[in-house]
Amino acid sequence: MAATKKAILGPLVGAVDQGTSSTRFLVFNSKTAELLSHHQVEIKQEFPKEGWVEQDPKEILQSVYECIEKTCEKLGQLNIDISNIKAIGVSNQRETTVVWDKLTGEPLYNAVAAPVSPGPSVPVAVVRSGSSVPAAGTSSVWLDLRTQSTVENLSKRIPGNNNFVKSKTGLPLSTYFSAVKLRWLLDNVRKVQKAVEENRALFGTIDSWLIWSLTGGVNGGVHCTDVTNASRTMLFNIHSLEWDKELCEFFEIPMEILPNVRSSSEIYGLMKISHSLKAGALEGVPISGCLGDQSAALVGQMCFQDGQAKNTYGTGCFLLCNTGHKCVFSEHGLLTTVAYKLGRDKPVYYALEGSVAIAGAVIRWLRDNLGIIKSSEEIEKLAKEVGTSYGCYFVPAFSGLYAPYWEPSARGIICGLTQFTNKCHIAFAALEAVCFQTREILDAMNRDCGIPLSHLQVDGGMTSNKILMQLQADILYIPVVKPSMPETTALGAAMAAGAAEGVGVWSLEPEDLSAVTMERFEPQINAEESEIRYSTWKKAVMKSMGWVTTQSPESVVLK
């Protein structure tokens, strides 16, 4: 009976969620935002040299096809007609850089990966600090540092360091962003150089590669990106919303290889299934939404008002605060970025972004390096046994400290140990560390925006840990609000696709998503205790500083 009911629910919207470690395709009911079915495929990372992180663009594309096919099969088993899928959105890992041949459709080199979550505003010195091999159990896709010498050479050419770049893009000159990865490919990979010389090369972030391929590839594929992904390349002027000629000249990037920049919600092209995909009913379905993953989560959390913020808890944490129609430039080490533009004729919204480098990664470190837990889920049970860190503080500065400190010489410490301390206290301190780091980013945002946040909306895998969520509310001393449907990134991409002009099956009014219920965590300690714990954390952070510095890996020319 349930299957019959679902079969008549009305228009559906699909979302490709392509991340650093996996690809998923999810299908939502556009009227209730209910997730009906999904499929996930893991993605491999390659490490050709220390400090280098790559992925195979063809494997990524194949994983998208597989996820679409499997999800459609599952919908059929639920008696849901896949012809009800009226639009598809794309959400993607940002900054990862692909160059391919527009005549053959073949990538000209592996995708040069972006980190999962360093502090995005990584200055040259801090980037250098991350060049050591990641600890076992921390994220593999951490910092690809091959472009360090590229960044250092470019920085010498900018008067007043990186203000020229930052004033146009909201970003500092860093190995993190696509422009320097593209510059490295042009300098070091002969196949890329030759394709550019012969006008065969196309550049894009993962969204561009997928949209071009899914709309026909060599047979009329659409070469485009959206404003959120473009704003992470360091080539895009976030004021004019166009590729910047001066920036392209500075990085010596030929503008003809860049994708067309579109809004985050409009029809880019129609699905063309050249692949042996059984889900033929998706042929001709419009691809009409595109958002970088963190912007997609902001939309999925309905953070449409100036001052609303969300934090995504994964390997690291990404905290985005909607600043409305104005660019707010941070004085505390945060990024200014495009939040979304939901339609060609709709206004652009901006955001401040900060990130916590080590969140879920610290849990994996406790599991894989120390062996005090066998699975990530065990951390909640251990922490619950004691309900306190008993004065133990854990600063997971494995690769230096990022925002708001920018201290490359820091390293991780566990302090306040006594003979009474056991693994339960360390587990509790690890969860607290995630919350303290989030508070530091939030404090910086509050200072930049001038309006303290009234509550924090949260999503991501770690939010299933109720102790973590309660600790976060206690340490921030504001409510933490979690949606019952955790797939906010994919939901944001689906919302953008379904709301596009010419599709019109999804309303973006908050009251139309009343089916998405929220779980609310209120602070349960007094403000004085919250401040004491935070100030003790600050003391621990100070003690983590001044340990080491390291050198960056060298680049090599690839023929």
C-alpha cells in the first residue's frame, strides 16, 4: 500500500551529490522534500607523490551513471515511475580541477583534488605546514600541495601581497583554489599544453565536467558552471559575476577554456544518455540546478535570510553565514564567497565561510591511530559513560592551526591529564574539540558581521551524535537546530533544479517545506560555565603553538 501511495505523490527531482570520497544520486518528492531513494558509490583517491592528491575524472563520471541507474532500479522496485523525475540538480566537491579534450571527451590529466577541509584562507606559510603525510585514519584528500611553489612565485608579483586577488575574488592567494592548480597543469603537463595550443582544451570544476558529459559530451555537451563554483576558482570577479580578464592575465589562463557562468537555478541542458544506462526514461530530463556542496547545504537548510548560518560536520566542518546582497570582507581570516543565485533574473547572495580542519578526522584518528574505539559510532558511548572530560583538553592541530590563528608551527596536544584520566575522558575531549573550534569560527563571523547568531543550523554525518550536538549548544550557548532529513546538500541541489524557470515543480518558500521537521538542542549549562570551558580551551591552544615547521614537496614536470 505504501508503494502505491508513493507512486502518485507527484513531481520528483533528482540530485547528483558528487563528493571527495563518494558519489550519490538521490530522488526527492518536490512537494514534501521526502527522500524516496538513493544509491552511493565510493570514489578512490590516488597519491602519486607525497602531498599530491588526484582522482580519475572518468571514474567519477562512471560513478554518477552507476548511481543514477541503481537509484532508478530501486524506484522501480518501490513502484515509483521514474518518468516523474522532472529535473536533476548537481552538487559537487569544490575547487577540484579537471582539464579535458573537447574533441575526444578524454581527460588530459587526473583531477587535481581539493582538500576536504583545511581552513580555506590558508596563507602560504600555513599551506607549507601541511606537507607531512596525513596521519593514518585522517582524510586522504587533505591538502594537495604541488602548487606551493606556484603560489610563492605568484605572490612575489602582487604588490601588497594578495589584496589584488582578494579584493576581486574574496579569496586569498592559496594552493586551495582552482586557478593555481590549472596554472600548475599548464606549466607541467605537456598533454594539457598541447591541447590548449590546438584549441582542444576545456577547463572546469567537477560540476562542469559532469554537466558537459551528461548533456552529450563531444556531441553538443554544455560547457558551463554556476556562480558558486566559479567563485572558488580565483578567476571570477564576485562583484561583476564574470570571469575577470585581469585575473586571467595574472594567472596566465586563456579565457577560451573557461566554462560559461550561469545562475545556480536554470536549465543548462537536457540529459543525453550516450552511456549504456538502463534508466532511459531520464533522457531529455533537464539539468537545471548546480551548487557547490557548501552552498547547496546552505540552500537545503533554507538559510535564505541575512544572518542565517549552517555548519556541516564531516571530516572537517564548514560554517557558512548568509550575508545577503552585500560582500562582507573578513578581518578574521574567513572567506567571502557567493552563496547562491537562484535564477537568471534573481539577485546574488553572498556568504562568509570558515572551516574547522579536523572534526570527524579526529574520531578516525582515535580509532585508527590510538585504537581506543573500533568504530566511529563508539565515541558517543564512551563520552556518555563519563559525561565530562574531567579537565582534559584535546587540540587536534595535526597540520597547524587554521582560522582564526593561522599558526603553522602548532601541533596536536592532549593536556590536563591526571592519573584518573581514561579513554572515555579523551573521547569526550575530542568531541569538545570539534565544538570549541566551531565556536572560534562563529566568534570570528560574529565580529565580521556585527550581529551575533541567534541559533546554528547543522547537518552532516556527525550530527547523529547527540552528545556532540548537546555539547555544541552548551559551548556556543545558543540553540543548535538539526533537520530530521540529514541530506541537506543533495536537497539544496534538488531544490535549485526543481525551482528553475521552465521546470517550476518546487517552491522555495519556507512554509512549503513544513514537512522537514527539526530537532532542537538548547544549552543546558549556565553561561559562566560555558565561558570557563572556552577560556581553558584557549589556554590549551596557546600551548599547542611553536612546535615545528616543515618544507613543501617539490613539483616535477610531467610529459
